[in-house]
Amino acid sequence: MKASFRGSYDADNSDATGSVAFNAGALNLRASVTGDTLTNTPSLNNLTLSVENPGLFNIDYNLPKKDVKFQFMNSVRVNDKPLNFTYTHSVAENRTVLDGTLMLDSNHKVSVNYGFQPRDCKVKYSLGCGCETTVEPSYDFGDNSWDLAVSRRLYDGSVVRGSYQSSTKVLGMDFRTKAAAGGSFKVTASVNLAEEKKIPKLTAESIWDFEM
């Protein structure tokens, strides 16, 4: 049995997510809960039950929303290059999404997110500049906007990442590192350049995994 806990905090609110997973042969059974706001009174109003076969399929049932989400994964080869794709369908939202990633080589890959609606398509190109730095430009056909992210892995395994979203004009920076006890921490700073008062927003997040 495996358990995980994720908590995040910023100046406005605190959120927490917990999950417990059981292994049943080739299948994993998972129960996840979310406490939306812990600032005043803790509340658990989001329970999801999942059945998954890693790398093949995943079925989630959200009890409060009575929503079922199906995910199917597969991989094929195109000109001897691996193409991985994921098909996702949400029953309540009646929304279907297809994600595909084509690995051109160890340093180059192209990802496409398609929502089966007019102009509902996003394309991202990932360029690995050596083994430490990755540059990821992307384009959203829905709102004709460009995004850019640049990440760099440091000598101790930590990762620093900067990003800019042209549609929202949000400039962000985050730092991720692993803790000695097995968890990980992430600190994010962002500022909306479109606002008159450009006040940075800080968020701290911790993730802990346990195996019992």
C-alpha cells in the first residue's frame, strides 16, 4: 500500500490532497481526497476512486460530481520513432482530449493537445540543450498565444524553471528540490504584468510519499 500527501500554501489559502493506493495484481486501486480550503476549517469535499493499469488505462469516478473519466494510453512507432498518446474522456463534461508526444530524439520532442473542437489545439516543442537545460515554446491555436518555459537542472538535482504566458501576461519562476526524508518541495513566484500593481504571488508546495 502506498500513500501520498500534497500540501500548498499562499497568502490567500491553503490546499491539501491525499491519496491511498492498493496493488491488486496488474491493477492499482486508489482513493483520493482534497481539502479545498484549510485556512478556516478543514473540509474534504472531493473524493475520487480510481482503477488503473499503469501505461494502459485509468478510470476515475468523482463521487460528489458523479463524473466518470476514462483514460487510455498507447504507444506506436512512426518512422522508427516512439509516438505516445493518451485518450481522455469525461462523461459529465462531455469532453474528449487527445494528447500525443513524438520523440524525435533524446533532445527533441513534439507534444500536441487536441480537444476535438474548432481551434482547440495546443502544440509544444521541447528542446534539450545538453543534459541540464530544456527550452519549451508552445502555441495555443484557440487564443493565438505563445508560451515559453525554460528549465535548468542544478548540480544537486534541484530544478529551477522560468515561464511566460502571453495570453495572461503572467511571468513565473519556480524552484523544486528533494528533501532528505524522501519528500519534495516547490516554491513558485509569479507576477501578472497586465495588472497596474504588479504584486508578486508566492506559493509553497510539499509532496510526501509513504509506502506501508
